[in-house]
Amino acid sequence: VMCCPGCFSVFRARALRDVLPKYATKVDKAKDFLTKDMGEDRWLCTLMVQAGWRLEYAAAADSYTYCPDSFDEFYKQRRRWTPSTIANLTELCTTAPEVIANNDAVSILFIAY
């Protein structure tokens, strides 16, 4: 798993403490806006993967959230998420050797997939 959507996620406090200093930095560049403001949950997960944490999916978990009611609303949501997805994947690809060295659960094929 490369991203845990915010409303469906539970994290270890220790994992959050590991990445919080970098996660809480200010937005100074356009790239920062894409990663930190438009996809904050994806940015948090990118930082966790880079730090060596493994993200897991739990099929038995139940959660409820608001979902778009119309195609227009859905499209706007996806239009907002797509640039942050690309920015975070670029970040993972550019730091792939470091990520793979720090995280046994990640391979170059996993990042590429």
C-alpha cells in the first residue's frame, strides 16, 4: 500500500513522531503545495514509506466517510488529487534507492506498479 486515505487510516504514534518534523514544514515551492496541501494524506504516507514504515490494508476494517454525490463533485476531487499523486510518486521515484534500503516492504517494482 502506498497511500492510506486520511479518514480510513490509523497510524502508530511512533511512526507519526518519526515523520512529523518533515510533515509539518511550511509550503515554500509549488511542488510543496502539490505534495503537502493538495494530498496531505499521501504526503504523510510517502514520508512513512521513506522512513521505513510499512503501510497495510485491513479488509475487515469498517469506516464511514462522505463521498461525492455527483460526477462534477467527483471530477473536482480527482482533479485535485491527481497532481498530488504524481508529485508524491515522483518523490518516491527520485528517492527510490534510499526508500528501498530503508524499507524491506518496498521494491522498485512495487514503486513502479
